[in-house]
Amino acid sequence: MQDSLDIALVRVDNRLVHGQILEAWVPFLKASCIVVADDQVASDFFRETVIRMAVPSKVRVVISGVAEFAENNAFRRGSGPSTIVLFSTVSAAWTAYRLGFRFDKLNIGNIYNEECRLCCTQSVLLSDGDIRDITGLRNAGVQIELWRVPREKPIDLFEIVRSMGS
């Protein structure tokens, strides 16, 4: 997919495409393209079809495995369609970053984890692996923010961590 993309948002949300994306983020960012970078969806025709059916026809949908996406795309601003890139896990975002997809901000919308070590908000429950990957991204210079929908104020994840004394 070596198109030029104007990356407006890079987000981790285990739900991928859902109401908050379609009803809040797409209009707010005037996005005309959604990229789902997820190995499971890319290899599951049914899940891919459901996602494509959920997205309005005026919004282009690209579904790709994480490595394939990372190796064929770079972070760009100001050229091409306004694009939202969705990962289902922090691990996938960190893998894409390490493989060459560079971004300066990561939006965390929803992470549900049964192995929760750190509960940041009701919708962001981080495991040890999530914390390790987020720390790697932060050390690489990526700003990590919790931001469910545009009408709310983004919160720096590490401000929460500091306030919890972790």
C-alpha cells in the first residue's frame, strides 16, 4: 500500500473500528481513510468484511498485517488523505514502530486486559507487556496519550502513572 497518507491519528483500541471511531474521530479529523493494521483481521475474511461493511462508503478502508503495513508506510503529514491508523494492541503499535512506521503520538482509546497490572482508566487496563511496550515507545520519543473521544481532553499516560506513584 505505498500510497502517501496524511496520518492524522495513530490509535490503539482493541475494538478497532467502532462507534467512537466512526461517529467522533472520523468527522473530527475529517478522515477519508482508515487503516486497520492487525494480523488477525488481515487473515480473517469474515472480520475484514464486517469492518468494511461498518465503515461509510466515502471512507476508504485498508486492512493489512502489522509488518506489511509498517514496511510499506512512513509517518507523513500534509500529503494524501487524512488517515486514522488503528492497532488492536500496544504490542502491534510497538512492532510497527520498530519495523519503520514512525509516529510522534500514540492515542490509547481502549485496552482490555485480563492480566491487568495497571488500571489507568475504566477503559485502559495495562498488562506488564503493555507497560513494557509503552515504555519502549516513550523511550523512542513517542508521546502516549489517553483520549477516548475528541470532546474530552487528552491525558498524558505518564502523568497518570506518576500520580499513582508507580
